[in-house]
Amino acid sequence: MPRPEVILRGKPGEKYLLLGNEAVARGIIEAGVGVMTTYPGTPSSEIADTVSAVAMEAGIYMEYSTNEKVALEVAAGAAVSEVRSAVCMKHVGLNVASDPFMTLAYVGVRAGMVIITADDPNCWSSQNEQDNRYYAMLSGLPCLEPSTPQEAKDMFLKAIEFSERLEVPCILRLVTRVSHTRGPVLFGPREKPPAKGRFERDVARFVMVPAYARVRHKVLLEKMRAAREIAESDRSLNYVAREGARLGIITSGVSFNYVMEALDILGLDAGVLKLGMVYPFPRKLVAEFASQYDEILAVEELEPYLELNVKAALQEAGLKVPVHGKMGAELLPRYGELSTRLVVEALCKLTGHKAPLDFSSIDEKAKKGLEMAPPRPPILCPGCPHRASMYVIRRVVGHKLVCTTDIGCYALGIHPPLEIGDFLICMGASVGGACGISRALGERVIAILGDSTFFHASIPALIDAVYNKHPITVVVLDNLTTAMTGGQPHPGTGIMGTGEPGVRVLIEEVARGCGVQHVYVVDPYNVKEAVKAFKEAVSVEGPSVVVFRQACRLMAVREARRKGIELPKYQVDQEACTGCGVCVKAFGCPAFLVGPDGKVSIDKELCTGCGVCVQVCPYNAIRQVGGGE
């Protein structure tokens, strides 16, 4: 990965190998964006992380906001004050931000504003596969979709340009394979962010009471018509990438790469229309392209957005050209990621061509390889404090009480041996869900969530629990970072996105401020004290909050190495070990190794020295053998 300062200081005409997300970060710098906001979420995280590392030097105000709604509002505030802004989030983050997002389309902006959404086909790190192109249709905002890292940078600059020309925010839709693909990126010149913005009062435009909102809706519709003209005419975005004979293919984003590879593999003569601006949909351009072919194939990931719009465009133009894709014959799947192979197979079914590769033979070899390889499900890291916290929860309540869980590393607690987590839908829903389950069952429910998630979306539900006397115990696993997305700061860390110190907001003080009478703060590495506190927390009347506070072990290990501190190491006394397996069956640290005689040993390379295993072993067979305290 190139150093962040390279992305800042790289000169026009120079070329670097960048992730798609890093290329967007370079676009933000080149565009002279003055305010950058985010709530981190894979696959979008590297955009803001890269900007954060150079923000002070670049003159950019950058913040990790408490959630996506706040992030969008902060960026919008800058854009209406004549300072270019960008806000990035993963696809489900736009759900959180959708309230201000929808009305901001009416209000518009005075300086360019780009809303970057990174969709996650195949749910590599997400709870759903939603297709955010539909948010463009819902809001009426232009949407650009790049295919490569170079296009990701260039389209960000286009998006800023369109935003200022139309005076509305513009959406840049990425997907995992664009965000996390590396490619050569040619750098362009940089604009300098303004030292200060300016807000000009215009109540009829910026205060969306009903009388003004009705007027602004009409204004938005006019801007949509202007945006459609851009979509129809801008050949740098929407263009014929390949001429063909009988078959025409309409595609966008990363799917364009699969199409071009598939056509080369098959040696197939087909025309390709590449759409870089997918909303407003260029109906005239599509109809003109389709009129030259006997059949059309729409190739896209997730929903049949292009396919439906192509069919509508052809019907409007009076063309009876068959359109294929995800509907009807279902040549392409409506779920998961596309691949070159899937496109090859679809083309073979449609045209009668025979694939030059024997996919069945490839499948058989892959199946044998998978059978030989041991399963490697995602797990909590060695020494992770979440494992200790969940071990405590399991010891106290077992499976007698329902335990809701949330979005974060701790969701991995559903796996054996901990098996903690019975309900999960979105950020913060652990607390609200626990309230409803408790009311339905008439018994206490445990809600488990992380520190960043607490600030993101859990406080209103906690207030609801206090107000409505829900008997729930809210467990906040505070590892002092937003660990799952790469260790970004949040209000509980006291570090700002620019790297400057900020105000540290303590979870326990917020909980007390919400009216919770029973609040406990414990170290999960101290199992005895943690068990005592948790037992008390689940026995009180009304809601209670337990904060299990211990730093993310990856962070602790990095910090120790940076300071030259040797962490403790532990080993199992083989004579004292009875092979009972409690450490493996109840705690399950990945550093444990089970020998053929059933006795356990500890992999010294994996051990991070948390010391919890010493407290778990019923026979005192685990001992410290080196390192510090």
C-alpha cells in the first residue's frame, strides 16, 4: 500500500498503483474538498482512513462522525456554506443517513458535495446486499458508477463538477471489487481547499417547512431533467466501448470488466454500451444503441436496475428488441457477486457458444481442494477481550436468557464454544430488539454491543429502556476503538479524525445521563470481578449497563512492540494438564493446540499474553513463563 503522503504529495502526471478507495481519496484531495466525513464501514473504510492520515497537511477538516446521518449532515452543512465536501459510508450506512439525504436533494448545495456509497455484493462484511442505485432513483440525485481505480478518482472529480453545475449532491456508487481492487492511477493537479466558507441566508431554500418543500420539489425535478441531458450527452461517462453484430450488451461498474474479459475468452462479436452515469438513465442513448442489435443482455450486479430501465426505454421508443438479464430466463443471478465465469456462462446460454474451458472439471478440482483444506471460519483474535467478556456472560447466564447482539467483531461470538448472540439485524438494534423481546417474554434480556456501536445508534434505545422500564442488561464491549473496520477513533477514544486530541466521552457517564441507575465498569481480563459485577447487573430491577473495558488486543500488541515492551507469555504444564478440555470447550482461544493425547498446549506465536486462560483452567495447569506483567 502506498504511504498516505504519496497520495497527498504525488504530482500531476505521476502514476501510482492504488486501491480504488485510495484513488477516491486522491480525487478528494485533487478536488479541493474542505470537509470530509464518515462513519467507517467495509468496503468504504480506506477512503476516509487515507484522508485522515494527511488531513492536517492537506488543509482538510476530516471527522469520524458518530454515525452516517451525522456525517451526511456535517458534510451538507459545509456544502451549503460554499465549501466542497465528501461523505463516505458502506451501503447500509445510507439507510442511517436516508432522512437528511432525501430532503437534502430538495435543498441542494452551493459547493460540490459527493455522497460515496460502497455496496457489498456477496455480503463479504455486511448483513445484506442492498443495491444503492435505487437510492438515486428514490432521491432524484445523479449517480456515477466507476469500473476501475482510475475511474473512481476521475468520476469523483466529475461528481463534484456535476454537483456544482446542478447544485445538488451527487452519488458515487462503488462496490467491493472496485473499492478493493488495485490499479494504476494517473494523478492530476490539486485544488486548494478554501480557508473559510460563507453562508448566505435563504430561508425559502434552506428551511424545509411544507410550503417551501413543495416548491423545492419542483426545482429538483427541473434539475433531474438537466442531469438527464448530461447522461445522454457526456461520452466520457456513457459510451459504446465495443461495436458488434447481433448481440448488444449494456453494463456498468465492475460488471463491465467481466463483460470485456468474457467476450475475449469466447471470441464473441458483441457490442458493449458502458454506462458510467447510471442515474438519470440515458433512455435515448440506450434505445439508439439497442436499435442496432437483435438482442440485448443487461449485465450488472445485484438488482435488475439496468434491465428494467432498458426495457422501459425500449418500450418508450417503440422497439421490440428482446432484453435478457436477471429476470425471466435468469441468465445471471440476482444475488452475490458476478464473475467473468458467470458472464461467460450467460453468454453461452444466450448465443449457443461453447465455453473454451471445462468448468465442470474446474469445479471438481476445486471441490477436492476444499475437502483437503481445513475449515477456517472467521474467529475472534487470540487475546480478544470480547472472548473474555462473552465467557463471563456464558458462565453467568448460559443460554437461560436471550442475548441480542450487534454489528462488530463480537458478532463472531455466535460460533462455538461461546455461542453468544440470538438476534442481529443492524447497528444498535441489539438494545431496541432486547426491549421488545423482554416485553414479549416477560423476562430479562441481555443486549450486547460495542463501544462505537453504542455511540452510533444505541443511545435512543437505551433511553427507551429507561423510560419504559424494560428489564434489560446492556453489555457494552469497550475495546477503545472501532475495531472491525480497522481501528478508527470514536467519541469514546478522545481522538479526532485529524489526529488531534478531542473530548473523550465516557460510555458509563452517558448511560447515567440517560437515567440508568445500575452501571458497572469492569475489566473482562479479571474474570472473578467481571462475573461478580455481571451477576449483580442481571439481578437488579429495570435496565442495567455493564461496560467491559479492555483495549483491542491487536492495538495493545502493536503499542507494546512500538515501545519495545515484552508481553507476557503462557504455557501449559503438561504434567498438571488432565486433558479435561475446559479451556478449549468453554473459552476457545485460537492459541490453544490439542495434542493426540487430548492435552492442550499454547502456540507461543499466537499467544498475546492476555492471561485469561490462567483463570479458566480448573486445574491451575497454565502458567506465565516470560514477558512483563
